[in-house]
Amino acid sequence: MKKEILINSTDYETRLAILEDDKLVELQVERTDANRMVGDIYKGVIKTVLPGMQAAFIDIGMPKAAYLHASDIGTDHGRRFDSEDEEEEAPAEIIRKSRRQGIEKVLKKNQEILVQIIKEPISTKGPRISTDISIPGRFLVLVPDDDHIRVSKRISNWGEKKRLRKTLAPLRPEGFGLIARTEAEGKSESDFRSDVKRLLKLWGKLKKKADQSKPPTLIHKEAELIVSMIRDIFTEDVQRILVDDKTAYKKVVSFARQVAPDLKNRVEYYKGDHPLFDLYNLEPEIEKMLERKVWIKKGAYLVIDQTEAMVTIDVNTGRFVGSTDQESTIYQTNVLAAREIARQIRLRDIGGLIICDFIDMYNRDNRRRLYEEFKNCFAHDRAKRAINPVTEFGIVEMTRERVRPSHLHAVSEPCPYCSGLGRVLSKETMATKIERWFTRAHADRKFKKFHLAISPHLADAMTNNGANRVARMMKIHKFEINVVRDTAVPLQDFKVFSADNNEDITDKYRV
């Protein structure tokens, strides 16, 4: 598989695109006014401990308190072993021990505590944190206050797992644990030794700062987008990294020289006249990333809806009618949809609960084959996930790790007119609401002459010759109503003013 990384950098944002076989599959965006926070280490103060929720809220200096669950409390109280997205599962006995202990016996109000962000603030929620501190390197992750050696779950060869554990055993510093990342596969002891040395030096600096600082304060900032992504994904299977900014190019080359000197020649500076992302026709793909409807091959399409609780993805055959029997047509559509769904989930960085509604298939073998195809589509996804088999109703339930808001929420904001609902009241409904307003005004008998300010579209609906609803209100209530066509008034709103003194009286009779 051909894999390339494109980096577009400006004064205001940095965009990193990952292409697999010339198709955009992942996009990371970092803006100067909204830095990434996952991996940041803070010294905080415990504000509230809630035994009923087995959770605590920690002041780390942000507008919203950080959330700490009992399962995210470290070594002394049952270490949580799944904080690093690539490490193996924890021993079952340690997890059971953690669950037996109450958080109120471990944490106290006003206690100072060192924590690391594992999930960014999403919607109204503050960041989620852990007391399990981990410092990622090129090949290893250093885990303070631990004594275990663990290996990435993505390294499937048991012989290689055994070799890594044996190689790392004499390198493990006293009082620290080590996790061999996916990139450690096939690497030598000298590679690991330099990684351990660099990570220990970094930990010494931030530990000294933590001891000398008063909470709440930031102790360590995770590397910026370019550095962290190059550290994590610049591997042998990446054919080329193309960078369109001189400063960013020097930064990538400098970091590659430290962590992957044998790969630094694959970093290239783009000098073309056309914008880099335009050269690969990525901008239309990025624009489509925010659309609700996504067309796939042969006229079928997806409908993607994101809500607070979950994301639903519906598969429709559209114009695809197939050339053989119905079951075969449906299966082909579902396979195409599965591939595009996996791509869109990665591209949009969708996390949490995801419900995929495929077209019903009666053949069990087809459902099983679709499930295997869908799972294989996530083979290169770096986020943790769990996928259930296809049900008889064509439903696939899955969860995907969510550490930051999806791109939809990151680059957009709720509509000020519909408040994020996606729909507005119809003209008929609004006309009825206005009629009820004037019925209440008639009962009050304080006003007789009005200026009604409404959108031009609503004005047309209420004053057309066939059913002039304004004229009817004037006749029934003996009012004088002057309709003002105001483009500044949203379709689902209206304003009413007293014609005598131009006083805004809208709220007097609004429910």
C-alpha cells in the first residue's frame, strides 16, 4: 500500500493529511488559538470527590474542572493499564483490585495531584484525566511508578513479543515501566537505549518542575502536531512526507534526524506554484467531510448524523440497481458502503458509539462476509475500537476511541437560527404562532395599531391573495397591522412594535 503524508502550514493553522493509495484517510488540524491537549501533564488540586460516581473533579486551571474516574487512578491504588492506545491489557487481578477500592479512600479534597489529559474537552464536558503518567518516545513509552514491561497489541508475532521483553528487561530503569510501541518491532537494543535515556532526561525535568510549582499549573506540554505525528506515524511504510512551509520542513527534518535518521531523505520540501492540497485535489474532499450526505460508487450514498450521544450512518442504494439478483445487488452496495464508512469515520475522526444501518440481507454468509470486510477496513486505524457482527436487521454497532471532538464540531458551530437542530419551523407553523400572538393582544385590549416585522418569505406566505392571513387577523380583531419585510429577522422569528410609539412589544404576548 502506498502511503504519503502531506503537511500544509500557515501562520494560523497546520494541516496534516495522510493518504493511502492516493486517497485521503486521515486529517489532523492544529490551530494557533486551539492547541491539542491530549498528553499534557498538569499539577492540580482536587475540588470534589463523589463516591456515588466513583469520580473526582480536579482544578487544573481550565474553565471547566477535569474529570478523574476511579479506573484512571494509578499504581498505588490499582494501575489502569489501558491509558496508552497500543499497550497490552492489564492483569485481571490488578483491575479487580482497583474496582474494589472506593475513590473516597484514595483521594481527599484540596489534595495536590499530578495528572495527564487523556481526552480533550467535548461539548459541555471538561477534559478527562488520569494519574497514570506516560511519556511517549519513538519506540518506547516510559511509565513512572511502574515495574512492568509491556508490548503493543499490534505486534502479533509472539516470538517478537518475547524478544522485546527480553531485550527491554535490563534497560528498564528502577521505578519505571516500559511499553514497546508498534515501531519497536525489529529494533535493536541500541535504539531502545537512546530512547530510554532521552525519556528519563525529560521526566527528570518535568518532575523537578512539578515539585517546585504550585497548582493549578501546566507541567509538560505534549509535542505540537507536526512533531507528535512524525514521532508516531513516520515509519518504513511511509514513502514520502511533503511539506509546503520552509520552517515546518526544517522542523520535520530536524526531528526525523533524531528519531529516524534512515528515513529523513523521504522528507521533501514542496516548491510548486499551486497549493499543495490542491495538487492532490484534497480541498474538495475536506469540504465534503462536513456534508451529511456522502455519495459512493454506482449511485449509492451514506447519510451521516452526529448527535450528543451517538453517530448514526445510514446506507442507501440510491440509483444503484445492480445487474443480477437483489441479494447480490444489496451485498455489493453494502461492501462499497463499508469501505466508505470506515474511511469517513477515520477522516472525520468520529468517536464514541456509532450505529451503522446497512441494507438488510437475508443470507447469513453475506452478513458474515460484510462483517469481516468492515473489520478489515479499520486495519490501519490508530484508534481503539470494538465492532459487533451484523445483525439480522443489518445493524452494526461499534465504538471508537474518542480523545478530541470530531472535525465537524472542531471546525463548525451550531446554527444561530436552528440552534443546531438542523431544521426550522415551517412558514405555516410560524403564521399560526403569529396569529396566536395577536389573539392574546386582542384579549389584553391595550394596543390597536402594530408594525409586524417578519422575513420576506414569511411575509409572502401570510399576505398572498389566496389566503391573506394578515387581512383576516385585522378583520377579526379590528386591528391595523403594517407588515414590514425585514431580511434581518430569521424565518422562524418575528417582531411586533406598537405603531403609536414604536415600542417593541413582542415579548408581552409571546409564550
